Amino acid sequence: MIDLPLKTNTVKEEGNKATIAIEGLYPNYGITIGNSLRRVLLSSLKGSAVTYIKIKNVAHEFSTLDGVYETVIDIMLSLKNLKVKMFTEEPQVLTLKVKGEKEVKAKDFDKNSQVDIINKDLSIATITDPNTTLEMEITVEKGVGYKTSQDLKKDKLPVGTLLNDAIFSPVVNVSFDIEDMSLKGRVDYNRLLMNIETDGTITPKEALCEASQILQDHFNWIKDSLEGKQIKNKQEKEEPIKDLNLSDKVINLLESNEITTVSQLTDLTLKDVKAIEGLGPKSAQEIVDALDNQGYSLKK
């Protein structure tokens, strides 16, 4: 039988960086576990990012603002680095209105009880004219991985809405080291040292816990599937359909028919979906594609 590890402990912790040791791994399991955890940590943890930006008197990203030193593209790039922690699954709108000569920072956004800005001193723009007022609205939402502006694009966006490439991952960097250790009369057992850096919206320990849970859920699903058990994915049960990046029109039609979660949607066949009043073939295909992008599918 393959021995399970002996213990885990935090070896070093400094701000958003930590080294966490997993000791007593069976020989060669250090590389197996380390690689798996690293890939999940970098690609699969849910985080928050700015997805949409609306700046007063700005029609497109190549505009310039009188009295503001930075271009609109510069401002968008700064907002890409905004780190926020959200306490809701629903997208949130943050507003900013600043007048006069000053360096505009993230802390100048109006307070929102559902959003905590981590890097409050992040520089957004510099107003150089005492008579200039900078007004903007940004939308922050939760997601996984990296999505380009084209991935985020929805039908009929309001005029002047700018799409921002979104880096949702709360993990900045991950590496690991493996050391041999003596155990049970052998000297080739492994000590795995996971070096994790986050963006401050989550701790390295929390990140490692989430990554471990994701792997565990996948392995449990494979086992249950092979044993013939039909157990619904926990995430699928809870995930709202808004996380599928569907158009507002499709979301409204589904919600008007009391379909609010991915689980409810995947309980439908393609025929059921097409039968929803007001939902045509194009919208039905949008649903199929959106589900497929997230690893789901309609009932056969």
C-alpha cells in the first residue's frame, strides 16, 4: 500500500508569499503531487478582475482625455492590475469621480460593501488640470484563468463600454522543491516544498487548500463514474448561469423560466432549450457553446 504523507506545515511566510512543506511522501510522489498542485494553482482557482470600463466622454480605447496625463489605454492597463476581493458571485459596479490636480488611486473609488480593494495605492491616472473631472465606472466580477476582451464580449453593450482583458487567477507564482528524507528505514521518501505567491486576495494556504479540493473532486468523480454512481458535480449545482458569460437576453429568458443555475440548465435537452419561448436557434447554440467552454453539456 502507498503510504500517505505524514504532515503539512508552513516553513516560511512573508506577506503574500509562503513555503508550505508536505512531508513523508512516498518515494517519487513529490514530483507527482507537486506538478499536479502547481498546474491547478496557476490555472483553476477562482478570482476577481475588472471586465468592463466606462469613462465619461470616452467613446473608445484610443481616445484621449483633456487634462489627464495618461491615455485611455494606459488607464485600462492600470485597472488590469487592480486586485479586488469579492464577497458575492454577482458582478459589482464601482464608481469614481475626482476633480482637480492629483494622482488618482484605487482608493478613490466609492466604497462597496461587496468588494474589498486590496492594492488601494495603485495609481490609476494623473489629473494635470485643476478644472478637469475624471468620472468612470468599472465592473468587477469573478472568473477563472485568463479571458480576453473577445471572450468577455456580450451582445448590445452600452455605447462607450470598454472591454478589458481579465486575469482572474489570484495566484501570481508557484514553484516547488523536492528533498529526500529518512522514513521507515529508507532515505528516499520525499519532502515537497510548495512556494506560493498570491495577489493578496487569498492566502497561500487558502490557495493550496482550494487546489487540493479541486483535484480531490476530480478524482472522486472519476471513481464514482467508474463505479456507476450518478452524483452531480457540487460546483455545477451551485454555479449561477451568469457565470457562463451568456448574453443578457439569454440570461433574462432563462431566469424568466426559473432556470438560474448550471445544474438546472444541464437537466434540459437541446429540444427543451429550443422550446423556451423567445429563445431561437442562435441563442440555443450560444447556450451549447457556453456550456461546452465550461466543461458542461445539455442532457442527451
